[in-house]
Amino acid sequence: MNAPVNARGRRANVMIGDPPSMTDLAAEALRGMILRGELAQGERVVENQLTGTLGVSRPPLREALRILQQEGLIEQLPRRGAVVRVLSLHDVYEIVTLRTTLETMAVRLAVPGTDPARLARLREALEIWEANAAAGREDLSTEDSARFHLALVGLAGHSRLEEAYRAIGLQLRMCMQLNRNARAGHESLTDRAARHRRMFERVESADVEAVLAELSDPASLSFVLTYAQDHPPTTAQSQAWLASLSQ
Amino acid sequence: MNAPVNARGRRANVMIGDPPSMTDLAAEALRGMILRGELAQGERVVENQLTGTLGVSRPPLREALRILQQEGLIEQLPRRGAVVRVLSLHDVYEIVTLRTTLETMAVRLAVPGTDPARLARLREALEIWEANAAAGREDLSTEDSARFHLALVGLAGHSRLEEAYRAIGLQLRMCMQLNRNARAGHESLTDRAARHRRMFERVESADVEAVLAELSDPASLSFVLTYAQDHPPTTAQSQAWLASLSQ
DNA sequence: TTACCTAACATTGTCTACAGAAGGCAATGT
DNA sequence: ACATTGCCTTCTGTAGACAATGTTAGGTAA
């Protein structure tokens, strides 16, 4: 058996990840701050302030901001700095529809014949989900859900698809963070856990259509209705979409 | 009528674009070098050499490289620099399948009722295509084709979809550049122009299924067979895909 | 002769500093 | 009292230099 080959193209029996660069660390920290809501939508992101907070100098921080922009979490205005992206209902429409398309593509590619190693990743994500749900960790549910769905998409063995899905997933978490406190009345944690387990079992039994049916469960879109209360539709598309969801 | 509002959020009767940053200029220049094949796949991209070539200092150049990485044109190896991405047949499989999914989604969203302004953009792209085809500018055909398809996707009014499609389109152009010289025997320039005009007319007549049928024309994938001659499939997926195309 | 070690070189990662632009504020004139 | 203009502060964009790491070539020993 071949020894694993790491990103450096070298064989290594003990795989040591590359030491993370300041850029990566800063990007990860910023992502967390945005997804946890510590940086609110529309809030200015001033470079010099963050250098103090994160203990990084400006060049790597600026590279991190570039990454966050590509991920759609911040918006950079030339010579006016960056702001945490403000997501309108039209943005939510875009995020949800694109996400559904990508996930559907992944399931169609992957589920017919699933690779065991990738399935193990999905199982692991499910177990984390269930453990945190059992512990009542409502605060981790969006993160855990994102991991599960990302692993689901990962089954397809399609790196570009997975990468696109990852970025969209971050933006979705950003919306859901905004509604975290307003989530009362929605689906319970245990219900959601059960839904994910059902989905996993249907993947195992290679029933493509059943998985897709599970994905289109309208319960997963209930947050949109809450979101729409504070963000009225500004485009015909998002308006029509909202109407179709409200039925 | 409201005065136009530029990116700075200010109203202006005479709109002046923001002065491009060195980062943007460097990114655009690098994109061109890769898409024209001046930087070959696998070639190292050394920062200090490019600062001389482009007349930019390293910080903006590094930010440009981050952008190119997100677009999938280069690959950055920690502490070992960047190389122009090498695209295997599996990569081509990923690019083409994802592209088809995105374009299909766009057509389904857009064609039923098309916005006149967006249609004008598509018409303009078509006219550029036809003008360059009439002039025998084979060298511009990939660029013109990319513009047309991007405008087609733009009909949907879905910025994230368009952005994802744009990035995938760049990677596709990168593959096709590699096969530019080996294109003899494929579809002629005038045939391709005619195909694009047919597609435009079908969009105008709002016939979704006809547009999709046009998009799935196997002639547009003929380059893959050439590509496969030098890049044998390395994954089961790409192998199966290639077989399905060869029929 | 070959394998390994070492040292010099090349290249990336990071920091500090400077220049230019944008926005706010105050002073002045109408 | 209000608008306008000029200045000042703050922030971004860019450059250049330093430090740390990876690579490679040359030398030495087995």
C-alpha cells in the first residue's frame, strides 16, 4: 500500500498538515466572527482595527479579506474598505435556489454507487450532529448541519461542486445566524436530527429519489419566512419565490 | 428619473468608474497570460519574476494570485509558491458537468420571461461573435463564446449563479486553449456562429426546452475527445463519462 | 560510484512605512 | 441660518525590506 501523499507531493507515513499561514488563520477567524454574528451585516471591517484584534499585520489580513469576498461574506468597496455583506431577500433566494441545484446534482451523481470512504465521512458528520442535538447544543446546529450537507455533496467526488457548495453554505449560515434568536416555533432539534438520519439511511440504500424528496422538505426553508418579515422582497423573482414558499 | 448610482453609493450624472487597483490589473493580466497559453499548465508562477513583468510590487500581486486561485486558474502550495493549474481529464469532467448544470438552471429560470435589458446584452454578445467569426478570428472564438454563454446565464438575474458560471468558464477556456492547435477537423467557425444564432432565436421565442436541446449539442464537447488523447482518465467517473461521450 | 549531509541560494511569508484618497468638520461668506 | 469651501483626520493602496522556509548543488564519507 502506498503511503499517503500530502499537499507537498511528498510521501509521509505521519501526515502533518502544513503550518497554517497568518492569512488562513485570519480568514478562519473572520469567518467565525461573521457566522457567529459578532460582526453584524453591514458593519464596516476596518483593517487597522482587526490587525489589533487578530494580532496580524495588514498584508495577510488583506489577503484574508480577498478570500472572504470570494466566499461572498464581505463586500469590498474600492478605496472605501470592506463591509460585512448585507443579504437581502433576493440574496436568500439566490442562495437557496443555487444550493438546491448543487445538492441535487451531487445526489444524482453520488447516490447510485457510493464510495465507502466518503460514506464514512457522512456518517461521522451525522454522529456529530446527533451528539450535539442530544446535548441540546442549539448553537451548533447550523454548523453541524452544514457539515452534514457538505459531506453529502462530497459523496459525488466532484471537488468544484463541493467547493461551490461550501461557499454557498457559508452564506446560508450567515442568513440563519441573523434569525437564530427568532427560531422559536420552528422544527425542534430532535426532529431535525431524525430527518438527517432518515436522509443518511436513504443514501445508504442508494435510493436517489427518496434522498431528493427528503431534501425538498419545506421545513428546512421555514427560516425564510422569518427572514422575509424584516427583509421585504425587492425583486420580482424573490417576491414570486416567497409567494410559492408561503403556500 | 433617478440619477445613476455608482459603486460608491453616490448619485452621479456623469459616471466615472473607480480607478482600477493594481491588484485588479495584475489579476486581469495574469488571467490573460494563462488563457492565451503564455503561461503553460504546471508552470511555476514566481512572484518576484512577475513583479518585474507587470510592474507591480508583491503585495497587490499576491492578492491577485489569491483571486486567481479562487477562480481555479492557479494552485497555491504553502511555502512552495504557485503553479498554473494542471487540468486532468477528471477536472475537465468536473468543469463540463458543473457548467452544464449551472447553464441549465439559468435557462430554466430565465427563458420563460426574459428581461429586455438582459436580452440586449445577449444580442450584443452574439453580434460580437458573428463579427469576429466573419472576420475569421478563430483566436477570439473561445473568448466570444464565453461572453455569449455568460450573457445567456446572466438572463436569469442570479448573481451567484453568474459568478460561479464565470469562474467555471475561465477554467473551460483554459482547457480549450491547450487544444487550440489541435482543433482541425472540428466544427467550423461559421457552423458555430450559426448554432449560437439559433440559440439566441430560441431564447427570444421563449422556448426553454429548445434552448436546452441546443445546449446539449454534442458538437460542443468534441474538444474533450482530443483532450483525452493526452490525458487518459484517472478516475472511474471521468472514464465512464468519456465512454458516454465517445458513443 | 552512490548516498547523505551541509551550506548557499532562491523564494515565500510577514512586517513597517509611506503616499494618496475619502469623509468629516469647521470656518467663512452669502 | 444655510450653503460652500478648505483643511484635517482616518483609512486604504502600494512599496520596500526583513525573516523564515524550502530547494538545490556541491562536497564528503562509506
